[in-house]
Amino acid sequence: MTMTTTSISKLARPKRFPPGRLLVWGLFAAVLLVAPHLFTSSLGVTVLSQMGIAIIACLSYNMLLGQGGMLSFGHAVYTGLGSFVAIHALNSVSGGNLPLPVSLVPLVGGVAGVGFAALFGYVTTRKAGTTFAMITLGLAELVFAMSLMVPEFFGGEGGVSGNRVTGQPFMGITYGPATQVYYLIAVYTFICVAAMFAFTQTPLGRMLNAVRDNPERVEFVGYNTQRVRYTAFIIAGFFAGISGGLGALNFEIVTAEVVGAARSGAYLLFTFLGGATFFFGPIIGAVLMVLAFVLFSEFTKAWLLYLGLIFLFMVMYAPGGFASLIMMNLRVASFGKLRQLLLPYLGMAITGLIALAGASAMVEMIYHLQLNSSQGSELVFLGVPLNALGVQSWLGAAVLLLVGGGLFELVRRKFAKQWSAIQEHIELETQRRAQT
């Protein structure tokens, strides 16, 4: 019995839309749709809107860092300039000078991002590695300095404000309520995330990965690596501009802070924390970024110290970010070994939290003495009253840190042995399956 060439090609051809991928995208759309019904407060809707904006920004940055190996210190230039152009476009719409629906204003920011990326990228992408990073840093500082020197465009220290409630309502949508703005951001987020994922599957996306991994070989086979980087840079600028345009609509004000080094640093830090080597890693990083800046910063004045320590430990022990931790455990679960690690994970979580409570209590008492000494030495941390000048508070915090840290190290060593044994089993099982 023989098979025709056509039937063989049909069998060999991979499915265009695997069921698992369709399920993931369906769940992503469902989360975007249902989220404001679960977090109904004004703060909740605002946080969700900022998460959508940050997801687009971090994914566009990861197009440079994770997919292209281009370490940029100035990505906020393109999100920020996109915001400024979008807010000016919104004011033109309000003044009747620009016949454009408010829902399309973020695309104006995207077009601006393309323009500025084409202009600046022509210079920056001529070099790679450290030189590229330094050039982007210099351009970022230049743009930030110009934001204070050109008040006609950047609005000076007060920035540029606008009003998104303008024009005739379409089907009752005025973009006055925060929920309506959220759903606009959600639509843009889903489309942009899908488009950026599709980019990773294109020949250009694959070639960008090759330029990241081995630019010499890419040049050897006849491709222009600078042109590949430049094209990807422009595409990333487009999505960054859309993110900035959505931010302009959401906040209705744009200040010089949006092109500052702190914003660029945040994109870098949280994209790395989420996991730059995985597509969904920057999504995790974007969620963490908003939670850190909006919620965690209100919880403690030492939040930047905690954030720096988290980044330090992630670089040392999990350079692949949170996404790599998730994928490693999913691999263990696929071989039926995750249940063996649940108890060690629980032990490390409990002992780690004990040690963290002790260390955090010390940090909070130090910050209280430095910043709030005029209010006395008493403070409350995690519902526990502490005396920053009292020996008992410092002794209790030290005991928690030492005991929790010691127990954590014991549990971690046992976990490391179990993890190594499981990894050996997985490797042997993988080889056995490959031979059968």
C-alpha cells in the first residue's frame, strides 16, 4: 500500500493553529474580558489598565533584548515620545483640527514611535553589544535634556494635558469612565501581543534570533545584520509608541518623566525579571512592574531596596527570570515528578518568609530612624508594633533572620539533592524515549 506525495506532505505539514495554542490565546482573551468584573474598584481598574500598557511596552522592549540581543538603556524614548505626539494629537482632535476617532489616537503614537525609531535606530543599530547600549543611553539622556529645553512640545515641568472625552459618542462610548478606557487598552493589548508573537514566527523574527546568537555566521550566509537589527528596532518602536499613546489616553497628561532614564531602567529590570528568553516572560515582568510601582511603593518606603535585592538574587540564582522557573517546573510536572517537590517547596517558602520577616523588620526600623525619627521610635510592621530604639525589637528581628535563614539553608540543600535526582531521571527517560 503506497501513499501519494500530496498525502505525505499533508501529514508532514505542522498544524497552523495547535489546539494548545488556541486554548492559551482564548484564556488570555477571557482574562482581559473578565478582569474588570473581578476587580471592580477604581484602583483595580486603573491598575489593570496600566498592566495592559506595560505589557505592550515590555514586549516591545523584549523584541530588542530577548529576541535580538540588543541591550537598550533608552527604550522609554519611544514610549515617551509616542505619548507626547499622541497627547498633541488628542488636543488637535479636541480642537477640531484633526478628524480622528479617539480610539485611533494610540496609533498616532505608534506612527511616531516608528518615525523616531527610524531616525535614532539608524545610528544606534550600526553597532552592537556594549557600544549599542552606550549609544542608546546617550540618546536617552539627550532626549530627556531636550524635554526640559523645548517647552513648546514637551510642556515644561508641568507637561502636556488633554481630554479624552471629546467628539460624538460612538454607541454610548465616551471614554469618560475608566472601564471604557480599560477595554480599549485591552483590545490594543490583545492585538499587539498577538502581532508581536506572530513576528517571532516570521523569517525576520527567526533571523533576528540568529543575529543575536551568531552574527558572524549570519553575515557569512549573506545577510546584513545591521539591516536586520534596524528593521526589528523600527518594529519595536511602533509597538512602544502604541504603548505610549495608550498611556496618554489613560492618564490624560504626559510629563518629561516618561522619557527619563528611570522609565527605561524599569523596562529593562522587569523584562529581565519576567524572563527575556521566553515570550510570556515580559508579560509577567509588566504585571510585576505595575504592582511594584503602584501598590508595593505605597506599602513601604524601602521598596526600591527590596526590588534591588530581588533583582540581585534573580541574576545570581535564576538568570532566566520567573518564566524560566515556571518552565522548569512544568517540565518536571510533565514527567510526573512535581509532587515530590511540593513538600520541599512548602518548607523553603515557610522558612524563607521567616527569614524575610526578620530582615524586613530590620530594614523598616532603619528607614524609620532615618526618615521618620521626628514621629518617635514606634512603628507597626505587618501588624506587629516595633520600637526602632528598643533592644527587644532588634533582638527579635535578628532571631527570626538567623533561625529562618538557617532552616532555609537546610531545606534548600535537601531540595537541591532531590532536584538533581529528578533531573537525572528526566534525562535518562528522555534518552530512553528517543531510542524507542
